[in-house]
Amino acid sequence: MLGGLAAAAGTRIMGKEIEAEAQRPRQTWRPGQPPAMTAKTMSSRPTALLGQPRPGPARRPYAGGAAQLALDKSDSHLSDALNKEKPAKAESKSFAVAMFKGQLTTDQVFPYPSVLNQEQTEFLKELVEPVSRFFEEVNDPAKNDTLEMVEETTLQGLKELGAFGLQVPSELGGVGLCNTQYARLVEIVGMHDLAVGITLGAHQSIGFKGILLFGTKAQKEKYLPKLASGETLAAFCLTEPSSGSDAASIRTSAVPSPCGKYYTLNGSKLWISNGGLADIFTVFAKTPVTDPATGAVKEKITAFVVERGFGGVTHGPPEKKMGIKASNTAEVFFDGVRVPSENVLGEVGSGFKVAMHILNNGRFGMAAALAGTMRGIITKAVDYATNRIQFGEKIHNFGLIQEKLARMVMLQYVTESMAYMVSANMDQGSTDFQIEAAISKIFGSEAAWKVTDECIQIMGGMGFMKEPGVERVLRDLRIFRIFEGTNDILRLFVALQGCMDKGKELSGLGSALKNPFGNAGLLLGEAGKQLRRRAGLGSGLSLSGIVHPELSRSGELAVQALEQFATVVEAKLIKHKKGIVNEQFLLQRLADGAIDLYAMVVVLSRASRSLSEGHHTAQHEKMLCDTWCIEAAARIREGMAALQSDPRQHELYRNFKSISKALVERGGVVTSNPLGF
Amino acid sequence: MAELRALVAVKRVIDYAVKIRVKPDKTGVVTDGVKHSMNPFCEIAVEEAVRLKEKKLVKEVIAVSCGPAQCQETIRTALAMGADRGIHVEVPPAEAERLGPLQVAQVLAKLAEKEKVDLVLLGKQAIDDDCNQTGQMTAGFLDWPQGTFASQVTLEGDKLKVEREIDGGLETLRLKLPAVVTTDLRLNEPRYATLPNIMKAKKKKIEVIKPGDLGVDLTSKLSVISVEDPPQRTAGVKVETTEDLVAKLKEIGRI
């Protein structure tokens, strides 16, 4: 029911470049390496308790017999009815998709995934040292910022280090890292210099990612070796002056020649990272596509690999920016560029999908980098707070400072946990992680901004000064909420994509109602669910036995939050149906709920693992987890209650709309100041 | 002339940037969970050996380290910098704590003979014990000439010209090969191991042997009685005049 809508609204992409992220096509391991399946990943999980026949003895690491018995009783009467109704297609294993439906699909989230085998872990450890040293000793972020370019020696050093081809297979000259390994290195880059991060990321995370994901063997062999060594740089060209979030509206055109041997590319792209440095461009342009059935010709987007050497490719001067100044951002112009037909990336007309995949694949990398940034910033904040004396005391003894520091580290912990969970899911071969990836981007970019802003606050006037370098990080961070899909668009995407499955289920129910006898099971299950939820009896869902016993209270909070959330999702979908796609006030609030909920689950998972493995930081993590869950659960409870039952909500939305309308009519603030002039 | 072979000894030490803490039982310093890396002077030695190889003056560079299993990380770093293969002389952790220059020098001497190398390179001293003895003792056991505190090394036919940093300035020696050289700070600036080189290093071999295989007895005649923090610096005292200064010094029994 909502199939196309999520795609339309959610996949508006800004061509803004991201910094380092992973890409790997959805394959699990490097060639020749067996997937590191452990007993944990192989066990059967307690899936949705309602709506599906129980797959087999559920493995609950912390389950006591009594808990199991209680659960058995609660849904046995329903499962009888349901046994007649089998799920029609393979259910998505995504936690986010399930949570919109009020289900607990824990396959991808519990236990916290560990995907690296011994060899990969040791190899990664060996890489961390040289990369860290390089950024500590050679790279000078302040200098790069002042020069508004990456110093030549640094760039050269990065190339020699191998940093430009981290994910290219080693046979083609790269380091061949999987997503999780990549995330670890990207964390280092994020900690030290985001501008360099963007230079690297625009090159390999999006610039030539398309070749890795969709390239033919010939394309890969031709382009990847020089890209991996850094001899040639790449750039991702999607954004145009009139097309940002609305990527489908791009106007750059690629007209096929009559002989069919080449396309002629004309158009201009805006704000392209590495635009002034790159030799290889992934360009998205409109091409005429003939529908084989009807013969109608439509303009669809196609992705191309364009070499500067083809002629007709020029670029503008470097843009002056608020932050990431050392990263080159420029307009790129294509004037009658002849692109050989062999350079089509993917299929003609499938460029939109290509762009989506590229961006989706790299998103968790941003969260990983930002987790690193926050780690560095928090160190600075703590260092200041432990040394600064005011009112006769070190300021870390004051409650206001303590709360700031605590909040900062919780945001860092959540972001980091999300980043490594998504990367691990991708390494495990999961193909349905787009909502989680989007959530991690939204959360990470906003968390990093808040953390850095708060660090400046803790440092007082000192934070505002150039020397400590924190103000530079804040300036660098601002763009992360904008490019690679603005957080606003991504929120719409999370809400709509999340609602999509649920919407299908509801419309499925709608048709079931037309044929009630044949669909008794579905209806009974649904009716039962609704009855229980409305009676406040809970859905019978539980995380008991899945989260560590010490976290059971937070686990309950998460389940309650999920139930509250799903109830509202369902109610709103029933009310608005397809029209929900225009209810942006609502969608934003649903997305915020989804983000908080996923965040709760992610930290529950990570803290559980730490507790059960006896990490020496386990108790601290328990505190972080519990604290986060208390506040997130409250936000969700209040947010959903407001959406569901606050009569003033509609008044609010109407007011927002009217106020905005008045401003637009006036061209600015409507009122004059209190003086009247 | 590129028939020379070099043995480089590397030591795994606590990273120079780490704040050292003494164990409460005073038997040593805390090493558990603490960041370790290759001794900086050993890095310089590896770098020099690799540069000689790049100049085609040395054919093979062998990296060796004595100690527990974790030494292999250090050998790998040497391999990533360009050494051809590694030898890990495995010593169990308990015994490794009592390894000193005398024992290591015996091992290195035996290995130098066994591997028939022409040049043994070491860092001038390790930053954990600051002994500055291993290179000298190794040369003694082998009865080879030595050039210590090298700030420049040049191969001249079958001789090695070594410029040394000594208290009075610079001293230049000419050594007949085979010889032992220990490296000082200004000899070179070690390269960063690049990620592709780390990958290539995975394929290089590390041979694991025991000191017994070389016929070396590791017993030490030294035992550590206690390890303590240096005394806390007390505040200084300011005085007004020279007479006050003399009086104060007499007071605290310094003169």
C-alpha cells in the first residue's frame, strides 16, 4: 500500500558527500574466507510471538524455566488458530521493520553481533596503530583548516598508507576490509580530522563505490587499481542547483548516440566533494528509456563512470564553507562529454537505485566516524573539567557539569553501538538494514553536534577560541545533518518505510475482512493483539531471557515503549491510510519514536553482552544503558500519548501551518517589535 | 656486493606515551592491558636495515625478538616495515620478566652464527630498562667489532663506516664486517608501516624457536628486589639573599 511512497519521499537524496563509510556489496566475506558464524548467530531466535507459528525451541540465554512457562501459556491459544495461516513470504529480519508492527524480531540485534574472526581481528589491530599514528603525528587539522586544503605531504602520506582503497579487494590493490574493520578505521579518522575524512569518504565511500557495487569485471579492473592507490581520485555527482533532496528531478542529460556507442553528457553539478581534484566521476543523468511493452519513452536516471580525460569536464573554484574547509567542494560542468556506453554503471534507467544503494551502504560509516569524533571531544571536555578550578573546586564536582558529561557519553555510547551493530549486520549478510542505517545517520549527526556544542559550553570562553580546536570540530560537524540525505528527509524515510510493511499488513487485513472465513487465523491474531493492547494487557512480548538479568527493568521499558509505539503507528495508519505520506508533523514524531526505540534496543544488546562476557566496563555500561532507557522510554511514552490522545495535537499542527503561511505572505516576521516601529 | 645479510633485534616495550604505574606489590610495573609497541631505537635499527636492503647493499633482513607470544606483534611490525622474515625466540612470560641484556646477547650471538649474518643491528637501549648493554655484549660474545650510538652508517666494500654520537661530539670508526651496530636517535626517521605492507607482511614467515634450541641457558644472576616510584618532588623554597641560601643549605645538611 505504501510501496512507492516510501521510495518517493524517502529516497530523496542530497548529492552531498559523506565521509568515510563502508560499502561492500551485500556479500559477507572476502573471497576465500568462511563466514565467521558462531553458535550465537546460528541459534534460532524467539521471533514475533503472535502472528507466526513458533519456529522451534527458542534460545534465551538468560531464561529461567518459569519465565518460559509463563510465555508458553500466554500465546498457546492464539498459536492454535494461527497454525492454519502461514506467512506468505520470508519475513524481514530487520528489528526496525518489526517494531513498527509491534513485533520483536531480535535476530539482528540480540546478542550484540561479533563478526570478526581471529585473523580479521588481529589484522585489524595491526592496522589501527599506523593509522592512528599518522593522524596524530603527520596530519595537522588546524593547518588544513587554515589552508582550506589538505597539505600535500599529508595527502601523499595517506596515499602511501593505503587509505584510499580500504575496501577495494586486495587483488585489485586495496586493503580489502569488511564493513566492521572499515568502521574501526573510520573511527580514527573521525576522531582527528573530519575534513580529511570527507576527502577520503567522498572518494571511496561514494565516489567509486558504485564501481565496487555495480561495476562489471572490466570496469573494476580498469578503474579500481588506480583509485585504490590514490593515483586517481573519485567524486560522486548527483546534486544540482535545482535538485537537492528531490534527486529524482535532476536535469543533467545523457543522450545516446544514434550508433549506440556513446552518450553525450550535458549538465552541471553543484557542491561536489573532490570536484576539483577528481579524475573519475560517478555521474547521474537522465536518459531516455523505452518501455519495451508500450513503446513509450520516459526519462530515467542512469549512472555513468565519467573520466575527466573524456574532454568537456571542467570545474569551478573551491567553495568557501563553514566547515570541512580542507575538503575540496566545487561545481562540476559537463559540456558535450562523450561517455562510452561501456561506462554505464548498472543498468540504463536504474541510476536511482544505484544512488540509493551507494548511500545506504555507506551510512553506518558516518555513525562510526562520528562516534570517534565524540570520543575525542569528550576526552577534551573531561580534561578541562578535571583541571579547571572555580569557586574553589574542580568544576567536575558540580552537578551541572556532571549532567553534561553524562549526557555526552550516553550519546556517544548509543551512536557507537548503532554503528557497529549495523556494520556487523551488513557483514553477516543482512540485506534489510536501510531503516537502521538511516537511524544511525540521523542519531549520530545530531548527537555529535550536541556533544561538541556542550563541550564548548563546559570549556566556557576557552571553547570558543580557535586554539583548542573544538570550534573547528563544531563547524565541521554542521554539514553532517545536511548531506547524504538531510535528517529531515531521512526521518520521513524512517517513518514511511517503517510504516510500509505495517500498511501492507493492514491492507491485507482489509481484504481478509472481505473473506473472513478463509482468513480466520489472521483476523483472530489481529483481533487478539488489538484487544490485549487496548486492554493494557501488553502483547505478551518480552525481552526476558534475551537481555541480561541485570537489565531486565530496562528491557521491560523497551518492550512497553515498543507496544505504545506500535499502537500509535497502527491507529494512525488506519486513520490516514495512504494519506499518511503527507502528514509530516506526524511522521516526524513517529520517526523520533522509532529512533529512540532502536537506540534503547541497541544499548540493551551491547550492555547485555558486556555483562555476560564480564567486561571490566560492564557495570558502567549498565548505568549508561539504564539511564538512557529511562529517559528514552519517557520520551516515547509522552510522545505517543500526545499523538494518540491529546486533542490539542491537531490545533498545534494547524497553528504551525497557519503561522508558516503568514510568514510566507509577509516575507518574514509578521509582527513588528513591541514598540510598534 | 649485495650478498650481505642482516639480523635486527627488536624489543617489545611499553609504549613511550603511556603513564607508567608501579605494581602495588613493588615487583615491577603494570603491564596488563597497557599499550605496548616496538622500542623506538629498535624501529630506527629496522629502518636502517631496510634502507640498506633498498639500496641493494643487503640481501636479506631478519627480524628477531625474545619473549612471550606477544613479541610476534612486534616482529610483524618489523616485517611490515620491510624485513623479510622473522624469528621469535619464545620465552614463557614468567621467565621473560627476568630476561636481561646478558641472556639476550647470548641468544643473538648464537643466532648470528647460525644464520650466518654479516651485520647485527640493534637499538642503542630499550626505553624500559635503559641498559644500553645488549649490543655491546653481543659483539663481545661474537668477538666482532662494534659501532654503538650510530648516527650514520655507510657501507664501503667489506667495511662499515660508522659515525658515532659521543659526549665530545662525533667519532667515526671503520669496522671490518661482520660487525654489530647499535642505533641512535639521529640515524634515520623510521617509516610508517603502510596498510598494503601490513597485508604483505602477513605472508612473511615467523619461525618460532626456544632458547634451548640454540643451547642458551637463560638463568640470570640478578634478581629484582623492589621497584618503587621516584620520590614525589617537594616544593622548592625561595630565599632573599645569598647568606640566606648558605644558611638554608647548612640547615638541611647539604653543606
